[in-house]
Amino acid sequence: MAWVHELVYESKNFSQINTGLLLSRLSSYLKNIYQPDDKDVSVEVRTGDVMLNMNNSVPLTLLVAEILTNTWKHAFTGRSNGRISIVLEKKDSGLHLIIEDDGIGVDDLDKLNQPESFGYTIIHGLAGQLRGKLAFSSGRKGGLRVEVLFPENL
């Protein structure tokens, strides 16, 4: 949430947040915390010119932080490198968030839809706060793909 406030003050625009800056700062911060020295994981953030209001910015930041934290902790076990992609784009039906990694994947995707862990319970709750539809799937090259489609304005 601090980055949301920081970006508001930096831009002098009290109604819109630049998601590219927000998600880049967030992913860089989490990479510095969670990436061990012996791993090389690249993170790509693509948001185009998507701007969000404060009502969406805070839950979106928390949602992305939780997903990325889980990715850093679990996706690259036993691997020395990998890739994480974060995309936020406008669609006719709202905003589409995609976070995808090429890590080891998840054995049972159904468990993510019926979460037992605190982290995935939070992910479901934050997606609900955004009035979003949450979906988990295997990525194009293995790994995990998390998608949330939510309205542009809450």
C-alpha cells in the first residue's frame, strides 16, 4: 500500500495510479527479498497505459504481492533459473491480470480453487474484493498461470 500512496504523491494525480510503475516496483522489491543468490529468475511487467483508481489499486497490489510471494517460494524449487510474467491489460469486459511462471507447476490445480492454505485463501478474497473471476491453469511451458478478470472501476 505504501507504493500506491507514494505513486499518488509523485504523480500529483490523486485519482489514478500508473500500474506499470506500481507493479514494477512491487516485483523488484519481492525479487530482492525472495530470490536466492544462486537463482536467476527474470521478471517481465507489461501494463501498457493502464491507470487504476485507488479502489482497485490497493487490492490489486496485495493480490499481486501474494501471488508473487507464492511464486518465489515454490515455483523454482530445484531450479537455477526461471521466468515470471505479469500482464495487466484492458479488455472490453474490464481488466485482465495474468501472472505466469515457467516453474515446476502445481500437481493439483483443483486444490487452488478449494484453498487450504492461508495464502490462497487471501488470493481468493482479494480477487473477490476486486469483483474478479479467478482462474488457475498450467502455463504454456509448464508452471502456473493465474488470471483475474475484474471491472475497471469498483
